[in-house]
Amino acid sequence: MSMAMTSAVRIRVAQAIASACQQHQSRGAVHHSRWNSKRKSVIANARGARRALQELLDTKGQNEEEEEQLTGPVLKDSVQWTSPLSIVKYPDPVLRAPNAIIDCFDDSLRRLAEEMFEVMYEDDGVGLAAPQVGVNVRMMVFNETGEKDRRDAEVVLVNPRIISSSKDKRVFEEGCLSFPKIYGDVVRPGKVRVKAQDLSGKSFFINIDKFPARIFQHEYDHLQGTLFCDRMSSDVLDSVRNDLVQLEEDYIQKNPQTTIQRI
Ligand code: CO
């Protein structure tokens, strides 16, 4: 933990210096142009700059659409699942299986999202990915408050993809409903820009920061078959190793025929 914290702080300081230098340079440029140009040309320059900026933003939007395509199996039909849902625990191979891109936005999908919220609240969670209830599709639900009455804070993301991540790194102690009573520090970017679809299939972009950014990235990892123990530094992993091995032993005892990926 201390190692991760130290490197995170070091990265933050380096970024602060870089950003201060950049601001200083751009202030210098504005200053220079004021002293050397007539008012008219300053206005023309400002208009030109604004136009250039808008063009840049427009192109950026297009690139985002073009560059970020999900790859993998596509589920054209209704998502199949059975009620009631229950949480799949580590090291069940379902947590490592590929998750299909959803291409059928029907009642089955909407009911799955609803039931995922129910299971999440029952287990005192703040986020849940579909593979965690044994359904290998690319959908996640979260509610940063963890409170059932706070419907306004509920977020459902279908086929989410990360467009960009901030360079700043944060350390936070995470838990996971698939790893009962196991907690460990994980380093992740502070902010992410995401493209996703809603339950009707409509695409949208969203900027996520603070606690929701933490939850989103943890759940997004599930959709990639990545688990939070994969992201732990070796010393953090060592601190939870015995508990992970215990979960593996329990699973092997109940499922002697299944091959699992061990820590
Ligand atoms: Co999890």
C-alpha cells in the first residue's frame, strides 16, 4: 500500500508541474500578442482560435466514434437468464469468460438490470457487473449511495467502453461482491470518459469522476474478465493471499471437475 501511495503522489506532483509550465507558456503567448497586434487582428485571431477549437472538438467527437469499437462476441437475441439471480463468487470461471456485446434491447434486458440492482442492494454493494450474476454480457449497474431509495443515483451502462482516462492516479481500498470480506488497495485513474448505451440502445457519452469513477472502472474490469486482485500491487495481494486461496479451496471442493485460474 505504501509503495502504491508513494508512486501515486509522485505522478501527481509531476503532473502539477507540467500543467503549471503549460499554463505559464500559454499566458505568455496571449501577453505577447496583446503587445504586438492591433485590436482588430486580436479579435480576428480570437475568432479564428474559437473556430479552430470548435473544429478540433468536432473532429475529436468523430474520432471518438470511430476509434473506440468493442470487439468480441455479439448477442443478437434476447439475453437469457433465470430469476432469482445470485452472486457468483471467485474463482468461478464465469468471472473470466468473455462477455458478449448486447444487441437486443428488450424487456428481458430491462428486467435483468432491475434484478441486478435488487441483488446489489441486498448484498450492500454499490456496483455490479452482469458476469457477477452468471450472465456473460456487457452490462453494469451502479449506485454510488448504495441506497435502494435513491433511484435518482442509479446508473445502467450497456456496452460501455472507455474513451479516455485521466493521467492522475488514485489509491482506494476496494471490495467486491464476488470476494466476500476481502478488501485491498487498488490504483486507478481519477476520471474516465465513457461511451455507452442505455437500456433502449441509445448511445451517449459520459464523464465520470470521484467515487463513481472508481466503481465504474471496477465494474468495467469485470466486463473484461479482469478482477480487482489482478490490479493489486504484490504487497497488497500478499495481504489477502490466504483469503483468496481459501475461496479457491472452497470452490475446488464443491466443483472438483472444473478447471480454475488460481492466484
Ligand atoms: Co467486483
